[in-house]
Amino acid sequence: MEVQIQTSRQYLTFREAAAIYPFSESSLRYLRYHGDTNGFNACIRKVGRRVLLDVAEFESWLDTQRDTAPRAA
């Protein structure tokens, strides 16, 4: 009997995320480094040494940043 686990979560490396979203790898690393102050840590999952970006959490984080960004005059 084979057990199959399905998950709706999608995870990307920073390199994969940089190819999809308008962020460079270095800017994603910067956001992770300052994750305690900007809330970006909620988007990160670590598996061993590998750092993965939770796509659903990242898009939710982006939406909150849009709401709090200062408006241009």
C-alpha cells in the first residue's frame, strides 16, 4: 500500500523566486536578513541548510507591504 501526501503549499528557492517575481536574489536575501523587523520571516521555511520561500505567505506579505507603503505626493 502506497501512501500519497498532497499539499497545496508551493516552495521556491530564492533563485526560482527571482525568476518569477520582480526581486533579485540579493534583495530577497536582504529581506530575509532583516526579516525580524519587516515580517519577512513568515515567508521562509528552512529544510536543513536549504532556505525556501513559501509562495502563499510571500504573496500575502507583498499585499501587506502594498497597504503600508508610503504614497507618492
